[in-house]
Amino acid sequence: MGEMSAWQYWLIVAGALIAAELFIGSPMFVLLILGVAALIASIVAWFSAPMWAQLLVATLACIAGYVVAVRLKKREPVGATIPLDSGGRVELVKVLSNLRAEVNYRGAVWTADSDRPGLDWNGPLYVKEVRGTSLVVTSEKPN
């Protein structure tokens, strides 16, 4: 069994990065961009290009992939994502004030703010939205 060529190393790196993207799901497909850049560098290395050319092509492919990802992200309409926690049921732990309480949600205690004054904290409560590390809750189940 002989020594591996540069294109084979690039191909292994490309496969590992693309597989990692499938399992992790990085923001803006960063691992996919890097994996495709490594795949392109593998093709360049297969033609016996020097290492500086392989690295240059990989770098340019990363930059191009980033530019494409940013442009696609800008096209996405605001509010296009569905809040996954919207409508989730919460359980009251302790009322802190008229507008704030501690609730149990997904096995953790969260600080929850009322969506309006006069919320009945003892009735059924649902997640309306997530604001940073706290929840906004309502008594009406969101659609």
C-alpha cells in the first residue's frame, strides 16, 4: 500500500466536512462551504497542481461560498422562520410579579413575561415567543 496523494487527503477532508454538516447543521452551511472548497481543491490537486495553487483555489472557493450564502440569507424574508416553541405548554413554578413568573418548560425553569397585564397565571399557559433567555407567555393557545 503506497503513500496517499494530496488529492486523496483533500477528498477525505471534504467528505468529513460535508458529513459533519449533515449531522450538525451549522449556521449558513459553513461546513458545507468548507467541504465543497476542499472538494474543489482535491480536483485541482488531482491535476498535479502545486500546493500553493490548491490552497489558493480552496480559499477562493470559501470566499465565493460565503458570498453566495450571505446573498441567499439576505433574500430570506423577515419572519420566514416558524418559532418552534410557539404554542408549547408551560407549568407555573412561582409568580414573581403581576407581569413576571418562573415557569417550567422542557424540563428547565424559565423566566416568563406576560403578554398583557392581568394574565391569569393559574390558568393554562402557552409560549407566545422566546425573547433571549426568557419566554413570553399567553393564556390563549397560539395557532
